Amino acid sequence: MSVIISAKAPSIKITSKEHFWVSGLKRAFELSALVPLYVYVLNNIDNIKRNADLEFTIGSSTIVYQINKNDEIQLITGWVGQRKGNSKKKFK
């Protein structure tokens, strides 16, 4: 008999602008940053500015996103690698 584990997932919704998918196809960037971004937002939701473009990078890929008034993550664009110079938030 196998063990069944059940858990309730946190309820932060992720949506995207059309540009996120178009730029993703053109730039062929990976989605590996989505899980760390979700965890970062979940753990810091009270301290993140609303309706402002924010940058999140894991080094191999970068995502620009916003947190809207409903505390949802809205993906705006992304690219392979990180911006040269300072990024607004780097996941460690």
C-alpha cells in the first residue's frame, strides 16, 4: 500500500501578459525561475511594492513581473541570463 500525502497549496495566482509568451518564444528562455519567484513572493508578499515592474533573476534566466492589487503575480517579460549591472532582486 502506498502512502498518500495531501496538502493545501498556497493561493497566489500567476497570470501573464501576452508579451511574456511572445518574448519567451522569440528569446527561447526557460521557465526555471517561476518556482523560485513564486516562493520569493509567497515569503515576502507584505514587503513587495504593488503595480511596479520588478525584476527577478536566478542567473540563468530573468523575469519581469508585477504584484497587482489582488496580490497576484503578473508575468510581463523575461530573457535568458541576467541584466548586466544591478538587478532589483536576485534569488539566493
